Amino acid sequence: MAAEGAQVAVLDLDGESAAAVADEVGGVSFAVDVRDPDAVRAAVDDAAARLGGLDTIFNNAGTGGMARLHEYEPDEFRRVVDVNLHGVWHGIRAAVPHMLAGGGGSIVNTASISGIRPSPGEGPYSAAKAAIVALTQSAALEYGARRIRVNAVAPGAVRSAMTTPLLGLGQWEQIWTDRTPLGRVGDPEDIADVVVFLSSDLARYITGQVLVVDGGMILHGAGIDGVLDYVMQMMEGPAEAPPRG
């Protein structure tokens, strides 16, 4: 976004990391837990005041877990849903007043192929990501007449802090590579470029859409099929890798 001329505010639970990214792009940063609606609104208001307005927000904070549904502790289930779903709503809630005042804008939310094709073990995550699709479409309907476009990206296997444990799990990086028609695990830039496109005037007639960015992985099924059993087997003893097809 900065490379395309945007002034950028970076919000993250890790304030030091947010500041480091903001320094790289000449932006501003805020340490924020997206589960806190008042903190999100305060940070967005402050950013808009310091940067001269707000016309784009990318709601990207996420977290995950891995367990069978009956094995999730209620607090952990709520944590996953709070970050992935409520965090997106808190961002929309904070940004829309500024966009209405400015005459329009673009909202992009991070969904996931897990919200379209869930795998065993990711119940609260896949449920929250599926809900983001509905939330995105609801917002597109509510604000389209006010020139606010709302879209989502649904990443597949992408290198990130969330996927690092999986990529280091036995043969899992090769399994993901084999499951992806384009033959590689995605990089953050693969998602970022699509987000910039959806935020730009090039996407001026696109709203309410969920754009899958996964190298074709979803054509073969869900993203992490087999992970839960693989992890359980590793905990119990030597594990056989799941099929790569």
C-alpha cells in the first residue's frame, strides 16, 4: 500500500513489530488487541486524525488452534472466534464513520479457504472465517449506496507466523506444495498484491466478493486435511504422512 502512495497506519497486538513496520513505510503504529472494540475505535480515530482521513482498511488479524470440537476449552474457542470474527467487525465498526464522512472507501477482510472447505480440527477457525464471508457481504449491501466497497480475500497455504508451525511439521511443506497446482506455498506478497488491487480504483466495480488466493489448492480439497490426525499420531509415536494427492 505504501508503495502505491498510501499513508499507512499499522495496528497489531505486538506494538514493537507494528512500530518496526510503520517505520519502514513512513507510517504510524498502534498496539491494539482487535478483541477490544473501544481500543480499535480509538486507534482508528487517532490514525484518521493524524493521516488526514481514512479511505481504506484491511482487517487481517487472525489466530488459530487445533483440536476436535469436543476437546476445545470454551475460553480457547471464544478466543479464536473473537480475534478472527469480532476483530473484523470491530475494524469495520471503527472505519465506516470515517468513510461515510469522506464520501466512500474500501474495506478488505481476510477470510480463508478454511471458511469454504473446512478441515477436521479447525472448527472455531473455519466457522469464524465462514462468518467473515457473510459479514463482508452484509456490509457490501449496507454501504454500497454510500460508495463504500467491501470485499474479502481467502488465502490458502501462505507463509506467515500462523503457518510456521505447520511448515516445520515433518513433511508438511512438501505436502502443501504437492497439493497446490501452482507448485509452491504462497508468500505474503501474493495476498498483499490482491488486497492492494481490491483497495484501488482498478476494483471500482467490485464489492461483496470473496477472492480465493491459494494457487489452486482448493481444487484438491481443504487446506489442512490430515493435520489433526498427523499431530495426534506424532504425539503418540512415529507418524505416517497423509497422502499428498
